[in-house]
Amino acid sequence: MKKAGILNRHLSGALAELGHGDGVLVCDAGMPVPDGPRVVDLAFRAGVPSFAEVLDGLLAELVVEGATAATEVRDSNAAAAALLDGYFPALGLVPHERLKELSAGARLIVRTGEARPYANVLLRCGVFF
């Protein structure tokens, strides 16, 4: 049994399968989930687990070379915008409708219980060497 890191077996296994260039969408409870990508749904109750908690845990285990979020996060969710800016100084921004389109090409979608709008980010996996 693992004693540290991500303990959810479905999420841990999905992360181990990712490679360079793969997309991982970390999303709030309201984001539409497209057919196609593997989904690990962590949502338990409204706000649990939060977008910040899940993103923190994922970034502790993933190499990320880029990130894209919706432009609307700036005006609608200051906490999520500040979190994303802190992690990704070169954060790419696209309209929310475009982010939904891009999410169809993700290899993995991690749904949180976040109940604030636009708490979504599409991560692009990097390589550790």
C-alpha cells in the first residue's frame, strides 16, 4: 500500500500511464465531461475536494510544461485565477467554449467537487529529463 502521494488507485494508475504531451483537464463539478478521455471523478460533495487541493496534489506528481484556462476565470473566480497565476506564470488563456473543445483531446479528466465557476485548467504533461 502507498503511504504518500495520491492514494486514489484509479487516479494514481491513470497518472502513471501519461506521457509527454498528454493533456490532463482538472475541472470543477460543472464542467461538461466529453466522451472519449478517461475520467477520474473525485467529486464527493459541493466543494469537496476543492480545485486547489486536487491541483496541488497533481502538480506534486506531474511534470507540466504548459497550462491553459478560460479567460473568464479572471473576472468570475479571483481565487482560481490567483492560484493558476501562481503556478503557471505563462498560463495560456482561451474562451471557455474553446477550453471545452480542447478538453475532448485530453487523455485524462480529473473532476473535482469545486463549486465556483471556471475552476478548470488543461495541463500539458512534460518530461522529467
